[in-house]
Amino acid sequence: MKKIIRLTESDLIKLVKRVINEQKKFINQDKVDSILDKINKTGMDSLSDTDKQILDKPDDDWSDLDTDEEKEGETPNEDVQKVVRTLEELGWIEPETVNVYNDHFEVYSIVGEEFDYFELGNYLIIDVEDDDQGDINIYIRGEDYGEEEDIESKGILNDYLIDNWGDILASKNIELFVDDTDEYSN
């Protein structure tokens, strides 16, 4: 025989919260949450193989797995930090759409701009080097991580970077170099 019980709204809320809190957490819950945030902000195409493996088996022990960050070093060098900070201060990139490593960083979108290049799942790799004279050189190249790379869309993005970033970065002692897209002409 079934029993009917009466609960106040606050009792029901407490019960639901307790059930949620008692739910099983994955061993790698922090990593899973971080990866889900990344998917939410930049899409599935931005996931590394390591991210996909962690999502596939979140209860496995991934502590001995070499992640990209561990391969490159745990913290980016000062020049990379300066360039990323400068681009953020100028409002050109957001931390959520950037992966930062020891000597380079990846950009998955540019604030306030829409480029077909990014829509295709591609991203920019920005290598950072000190020129030993007090300036920083950044070398921007594309990565066709998506299904296809559209030469024209990459050329349009390159033109935008040269026209809009070049002089401003130069005034901050950051020299911009963009890879050539020979097949494109505007």
C-alpha cells in the first residue's frame, strides 16, 4: 500500500538539494567541468585529444597523462603573458577563447568580429619570441583544425590582423608577422 506524505516547499527544496549533493562526482570532475565550459564557449572542434579522452572516461586516473600544458610547461613565459594581457586589454580577445602555453597561444575568435575562418573550426596559433632588443615578435599562423580551411577566409582574416593590429601592437613594442596565404588575393 502506498503512503502519501506531505512536504512543505522548503522541505522539498532541501530534499532535492541533498539528492543533488549526494550524486556521484567524477574523479576528474574539475577537468570535466573545465572541458564542458570550453565546449560551451568555443564548440566541440576546440577539444584536444586529451579532452576527448577525459570526457570519454571521466572516472579513469588521468594524472599520469601528458597534457598540452605539461608538455609546454605549466606557466607561460613573460612575453606570452604580456602579449595575451595586451590583446585582452585592447579588447581583441577574451580569456575563454584562448589556450595559453609556454611559448605560444591559440585564439579561437576575435571579440566583436565574425570570420568564416573561425566558423569552419579553425584557429590561430600565435608564436611569441623575444628579439633580444626589447621587442617581442609574434608570428600568427593558421591551424585548419576544422573539416576544411578556406583560403579566402584565411586571407580576409590575415588582412584584418595586419590592418587593425599591426600599428597598435608596434606602438607597444610588439611586432606582428602573419603567415602568407599565397593563394588568396583581395
